[in-house]
Amino acid sequence: MAPLASIRRRRLERCRADLASPDLRRQSIRSIAARWGFTGATAFSRAFRAAYDITPNDYRAGALESADAHKAGKAVSPRPAAGPSPKE
């Protein structure tokens, strides 16, 4: 993998982790993207969707729903939001 592709993949992975974090639920998707070096919301959304086949908003909703259900002790069926690592 080329160095720039590797860096982009790591940045997307960090964004994905932050989007799934209940502690960061009040932080906007735009600010999470900016934190990891994405300068535009549209570019970030396209890169995230290309890597994970889901929008950042849908990923976050599913991940936080799963976290809330887990915290409450409820069983949750797997959702696409817990998708694989970025495509290469």
C-alpha cells in the first residue's frame, strides 16, 4: 500500500472509532473529520462511504445504538455499521 493510502486509511479508522464513541456523541461529524485532517465534510463523507460502504451518519447511529443497548444489557442484532476495515 502506498504511504499516502496508508495514512488516509489510518485517518479513516480513527474517525470511525471516534464516531462510535459514546463519549464523543455530542461532537459533530464535521469536527471529528477535521480533527483527523479532513478539511471538508463532503470529501470526508465520500471517503468514508467508499471505505466502509456506509455514510458516517448511518455508521454513527448504528454504533451508538449498539453501545447504548450493550450498556442497557439488551441483545442487539449486528448491523452493517460495524463493517469491515477500509477497502484497499
